[in-house]
Amino acid sequence: MSLRALIAISVPWFGLSMLADGLAALLLPYLLLTTVGPDAQATVLGLTTLIGYALGMAIQPLAGAFSDALGARRPFLLGGLAVALLGLGAMSAALSLGALGAILGYLIAVSGGNIAQAGQQALIPDRVPTVLRGRAAGLKGLMDIGGAFLAFAVLAAVLAAGQPILAAAMLGAGLALSVLPGVATAAASSPRQTRTGRALAPSALWRGLPDRHILIRLLVSRFCVLLGVYAVGRFLVLFMGQRLGLDPEATAAQAGIVLAALALLTALVSVPAGWAADRLGRWPLMVGGAVGVAVGIGLLPLATVSAHVMLFGIPLAVGTAAFGSGSWALATDLVPPEEAARYMGIANYATAGAAGAAGLLGPIIDAGEAMAVGFGYTLLLLLAATAAVAGGLVALRLPDADHEGMTDAPQT
């Protein structure tokens, strides 16, 4: 399989990541900073994103099962794009509708993103052989984090100028420009898909999972490490605002710079990390990445200026790239080709579950801050680092790509 084909498979992740990370890390927090009182901001942000990721956990396996049954990926990419654009339009009206408009628009937008992702994330097991899936996972990480980088860099400047409507429009444009070219790739993949002919009853979504203990251990490891990563990303704007004593615009600007720089580093490391996952194995990248994540998070309580946050985020970014490439490659190794979308939707439970669970830490932050200024965010970071360590320990028991239980997709 050519490098060009691997890149084509990965392109839609750029816009999907722009949408997800731009919404949760910058646009939604900014809107809530301007519409919700300071004593409840972390709670509202946390619970809103929790609901959003719970929707994703419900949508992706179901949409994936339909995609497998229909033997098609393209309708889900296009339909998800349309729904996401509708949600972004609602968020654009948040300044007149208040917090409720921001919350409802966010939930609609992330629902659309998850519909599109249900079709997109099946393309690697559809088309890429096992021996190249580490590289494919690395390119996926490059696009994924690259989209986050652009969202952070551009949205930070736009929000610092007080232009949330423009920020929402830019997210929509980025999503459309990346997903529409990806539709052609999905169409090219469709001949390899066969209709499963299986019922789409709720029980069918879970068929076969009890016998896949390796997949379950992988999901536990991903959940724990990504919980640590998402907990930091979700509340970084609020953390820096509290720690540095800045107004919303200045906080968004400085946090955006930090997030953009760390996202760029993560993207750059993802490609060699994917190569290493093919050469060295999946679990060594996962364990090493979990250690880097834990070290970076563990240092953040010492930060007193934005430069410290940037410095301490370096091992966090490198660890995220290594863990992400290794774990995504292993996930694509494990799914059966004929039901790739359904299994990848279930595999996403670790990602969406971790992102949603990170939102539950919002009330803990507010409770800790009520006890002592700064204590809530210190407690957040302690819990996040502990989760990353736990995920690394679980990864120690995972096999590599030559395990007999893994499947391989035919090469095209």
C-alpha cells in the first residue's frame, strides 16, 4: 500500500479533530466563561462535555453497525458533516441565547462528529494490512493532532479578539474541507465492504466481545491514559486562568498558544512513533507513552507562569503521541474486517469514555477550590497522573501484533 493511500485515509481526521478539540478545549469554555458565573464554570463545562461524550458512546457503535450492514462509509461522513454544521450554527447564536444555546449547539455538533467518525475510523482495518497499521496509526495521529494544533492556534487568536462566531465558522470550514475529500476515499473502499446481513438489534452491537479479552484490556489501558490527557486538556483554560489571574480573552490566548505548541509537538512525534510501533511492537510504545504522560502531568502543579506549563507539557505531548500510535495500531489489529466499523465504534468507548469521565472532575475542582484556592486543580492533576500510571501498568500485559488472536485485513 502506498504512502499516498495511507495519507488519503487519514485526511478526514484533521477536520474531526479540529471540531472535537476546538469545541471542548476553547470555544465551549470561552462561551461558558462569558455566560456562567465563576462558581459553577468547571461544573457546567465538565457535565456538558460528559453528556457530549456519552452521546458519542451511544452513537458510534450503532452508526458503525449500520455502516457495516450497508457496506458503506460515505453516507455517514456526509451525514455527520451536515449535523455538525447545524450544531456550530447554533453555537454561533450563543451570545444571544446564553449558556443554553452554547450547550445545545455543542451537543448537536459533537453528535454529527461522531456519526462521521463511525465511518471514518473503519478505513484502516478496511484497507491497511497489519504490518503497516503502525504507520497508518502514526499518520492518523499526525492528522488528528494536526487538526487540534490548527484549532488551538487559530481559535485562540480569534477568541482573544472576542469573535466566537468567526471561531465557529472556521471550525465548520475546516471540517468540511477535510471530510469532503475523504468521501472519495471512503467510496473507493466500499467495494471491499460486504453487507453483513446481520440484525441491528441492540444485542447485536455487543456480539463477540466477551471472547476478546485482549481488546478489553486495551480499552482499559486507553481509558486510563487518555483520562489523564483529557483531564488536563479539558480544564487547562480554567487552570491557567486561576493560576495566572487573567481575564477570559488573555486566558484563551495564552492557553491557546500552549495547546497549539504541544499539539504540534505531538503531531510531529506521531509519525516516528507509528513507525516504531511497527518495528518495536505495540505495547512498548504504550508503556513508554504512559510514563511520559504521567511525568508531564505530575510536574504541572509546579507551574506558576505559562512558560512552565509549556515546558512541563513536553513529556506529556511526546507520551501522548507514543501511546496513541501504539494503542490505535493494536486496536486496528484486533477488529474483524467484516465488522470493522462496529468494533472500532466500541473501541472508541475508551476514548469517549475517558473524555466524558474527565468532565466529571469539574465538580471535584469546584469543591476543592471552595476549600482552598488552587487545591481543586492540584487534586485534578494528581488524579490525572495516577490514571496514566494505571493505564501503563495495564499495557504491560498486552501482546504485540503477532498474537494469534489478531486479524489481518487483505492488502489492496
